[in-house]
Amino acid sequence: MAVLTVLVGLTGCTNERPGPEAAARALASALASGDFSRVVFDEPDAADTATARRDAAYAGLAPHEPQVTVGDITVDPEDEDAAAVALTFSWDLGAGEPWEYAVRAQLARGAEGDPDTWRATWASALLAPELTDAESLVSERVGAERGEVLGAGGVTLIVNRPVYRIGIDKTLGDEAAQQEGARALATALGMDPDAFAARVAEAGPKAFVEAIVVRVDDADYDVTALTASPTVRALDDSVPLAPTRAFARQVLGVVGPATAEIVDDSDGAVVAGDLAGLSGLVRQYDARLRSTPGLVVSATAEGSDASRELFSTDPVAGAALHTTLDVGLQTEADALLADVGPASAIVAVQPSTGDVLAVASGPGGDGMSTATLGQYAPGSTFKVVSSLALLRSGATADTDVPCTPTITVDGREFANFPDYPSSALGTVPLRTAFANSCNTAFISQRDAAPAQALVDAAGSLGWDGDGDRGFAAFLGSVPSDSTGTDHAATMIGQGWVLASPLGMATVAASVAAGHTVVPRVVTDDDLGIDATSAAAPLTETEAATLHELMRGVVTDGGATFLLDVPGAEVAAKTGTAEFETDGEVRNHAWMIAVQGDLAVAVFVDEGEYGSTTAGPLLEAFLRAANGG
């Protein structure tokens, strides 16, 4: 009996006519994908028509595709073979909010010889609200301003500035004239004439082939001369630029047309032709700085100027990025290094805040941020660190130390710099050894300052920043396991100890501040930047003694030329570090100084001595910082 009931039940199910649900799902899937092969239409050629119309109507929104879902299905109460289906569309067009709308599709069941199949009626209006057979969809991005990069005091650093885009206009002249103009322009700009001429030849017949973007006020380019050829044009434009071409370029970075890699990695937020940060901070914080473009989607008919706006979003300007850079000090630092041949850097830090006020890298660094990423032996500027380790071992500024002409460690002889003053030889107070930079005196005290003590002292002076500093930086490193001659070399800032100019400016800033300084370039609280130091804090007493030692370099040592610098008294330390290249021994030249609430480090990769190569740059910078 139970079996008979199941059979009856099954027979009853097979006699039920199918509803429109499956047909509605097939239509929604086809509208989303463009594949109408599984949709049954009420006209024999409707699938082909639907495919062609969808391709044409949505071409202006490529590469985006809609998501289509089935909503309410309403069967006609007076005709069980007729139904209306609500289809909801959602487009993610990268405009911040999706474009959503609904259309209604008509379904009918039955046909001659096939009474149970539901068939759809094709209409262009299934693609977008009230879309006609003559209309297609187009989208237009509405741009907004990138966020400004601001410096100390809220001064704008990177903002749209007027430029000329100089290149070949292929609507001018014949092919021969264009090639001639391309080669002449490339030659004048120091570019490869053959490569640029090839770019011009490959471009479309109406293309503008850009060679260079030049600031309107850039005196290094004679725009009139560059555009002398009848095929060369200079187009007016504006692009986000810093105050000058060199202004903190290696740290701030540059903004330009987005690369293919940036476009690919942006998940649709950046498209070809958009501006993007290409390097430095503007690259690191590009997502913050770039705007969210607005979008307008319209239905347009070919050959008609009329259009119907179907969807729009407002553009949103990018957020500002606040930095610590001081326009005046940065400009001065850049100018001082403009003619320095080797890699070079000037870094200025405000001790009371850790704000980096200037971070200049000279042209000799070939585009590298020598100031923040350079890794060089710091020479005798490191004696500030060694002195702190000695102070912590019980020494004072008046502790006597032996300053001999040479000292030998494990068979290796170390000497003082040439022309070391004989009056400062013998048993002298630590302050005298520091002021005159006696290498042998510091090496003689190496057992009182073992490797870990130097590591700890460097950390207390700012080389132990933990967390996210908010910008790419290397401060310094001290070997923790050096012994013998390696440890002897470390005591005087050579061997395996390395520092950046930023690192040495941080050491000086910590001395001036009376506590461990953590340098910062970006100040926005909402970025989650939280760089701290885990090292034992520098005490006010320790800092006062180190400041006293550094002041002695100016009053009685190798930096007396700083005595008449206007403003507060200057305390400093010179540094010269030997290194070998191509079989020759050469010198890194360093100087660090503090004056009031300013700490400065100057570095030149190859020079004479710290006092004679870096010293004049330091003096000029301090005088400029004091108004002359």
C-alpha cells in the first residue's frame, strides 16, 4: 500500500507544468555573461539579436560586466502562461558606489508542439532602463584633484603647477618633417634620436608624441628654441609638482602617468592615463592622495548629440598628506648640494619634536636617497656614541685617556688623522681627545665599551626605532659581536659600523633634546604610524655631557670655524672615514652639529676631511638657517 502511494505521488509531480523560475534564471545569467545560448526566445533569431545588442550596448563600459539577479516573478492572474520577472543589475564601475537598477522581462509559456517551455521576449530595455535599439551606454570619468602634500606649517609642497608638454604633433607636416623634428628635439634634450624618431613613426596619424614635460618657469629649458621645428609643439598643462625639481625628490618622489604595473595592482581604482605616485612618499601613500573619480553613465544614440544620464557619482578629492619638511631649509639644502660631485646629503632634524625639516640628497647619488637610505662608515662622528658608552662605564669628560700617535691591536696599527695637533697628544682628558678626535685614545678604551655597550648607546641615541616610521629609512647598525681589530675600528666609526646621514642627524638631535629622538617625516595621526624606541633612554645628564664634548669641538677642536655662526652657540663633531675603492684609500667626509632646536648632519661620499669638505656646507646651512 505504501508503494502504491509513492507512485501516485510521483505521477502527480510529473503532471505539474513547470513554472517560469528556470527561464528567469537563464535570462539573468545570459544578460550578465553575454551567452544567450540557453535562453529560449519567442522569436527564432532573438538570441543572435540579443548577443549583438548586448555587445554593442555595453562596449562603452568595458571591461566591466554586470551582476544580474532574479527578483520577484509575477504570474498574470488572468493568464497562467504569462509572467513578468524583475531583474536587478549591479555594476561595479570603480566609482565608489555601484550602479544598480531593475528591469522587467516578459515570459510566456507554450508554443505549438511545446506547451510547457517558457520563452522570453527580447527588448533592448532589458539591458538598461528604457534603452532603445539605437542607444548604447557610455561612461565618463569626472576627475578630482589629488590630495596635496603639505610641509611644516601647512605649506603646500606638491600641488598642480603649470608645465609645457613638448613633443611631436603628427597632425603637422609630412612624415619626413616629423622625423626631422623628432631627431632634432631628441638631440636638443640629450635623448636617443633614433629611439624617439621610432616612437613617432609608430604612433597614430593624429598622435601627440611627448618627449618631455618642462616646468613653465624652468630656466634650464629654452622652450622657444625647442619648438622651432614646425612639427614640435608645447602644450600647456599642469601636473602635481614640488616647489623645485630637486626639492626632497628622493623622499617625496614624483607624480606621473600611472604605469601598467600600478594599473594592474589597483583593482580598478587606477586606469591608464591617471596620475599616480611613482616613487617616494607619493607612491607609498598614493591610495590616500589619489582622488576617487566621479562617473557619469549615459545612453547615447549614434549620430545624435542627445544623451540620457542614467547614473552619476560625485568625484571625491584625495586626502592631504602632512609632512615635516620646511620649505626654506629644504630648498637651501638642495641648493648647497647642487654642484657637489660625489653622493652627498644634508639632513636637518628638530630635536624637540623629531621632525625632519630637510632631507636633501645630492645629484651624485644617481637618484638614491643618500640622506635616508645611504649606509656608510660614520667615522669620528660615531665618537658621540662611543663617548656615551664610556660615560656609562664610569668615565667623565675629565677622565684621562692616553692619546698616542699610534696604537696596535692584534698586530694592526691604528693612527690619528694626518696633521693631528701634537699639543693634544699624551695623557689628556676625554674632552680633549673628543675635541681633537684622537683615534688612539678611543681605541685604548675599547675594553670599557664592549660591542654590546656600543649597540646600546647607539640605540639610546636614536638608532633603535621600532614600529612603522612612516617612510623608508635606515638609521644605523653596530655589530654586536665584534672583537679585536674589528671592535677597535668600531670605536672610531669604522670597520662594520654603518650609518645614514639621517641616522647621524638623529644622534645629534638626541644630544640636543636631552632624550632619545625618533625621527619622523609624516605626521598624520590616522595613518597609524607608531615608531618608538625600545632602547634604554638617553638621560638629560648623559646628553648634557655629550653636548659639552661637542661644544668643545667648536671652541677648542677641529670646528672653530663655527664659532662666529650667528644665533645660539653651536656644538659639533667632525668625521672622516677611510674606505678603499679601486685599490685606493679614500675618505667619507662627515659633520654633525646642534644649534638651539636644530640638529644637522652633512655627508659627502668622497672628500678630504670632515672639517674641510663637509664643514663649509654645514656652516653655509647654519648661516642660512639663521637668516644669513
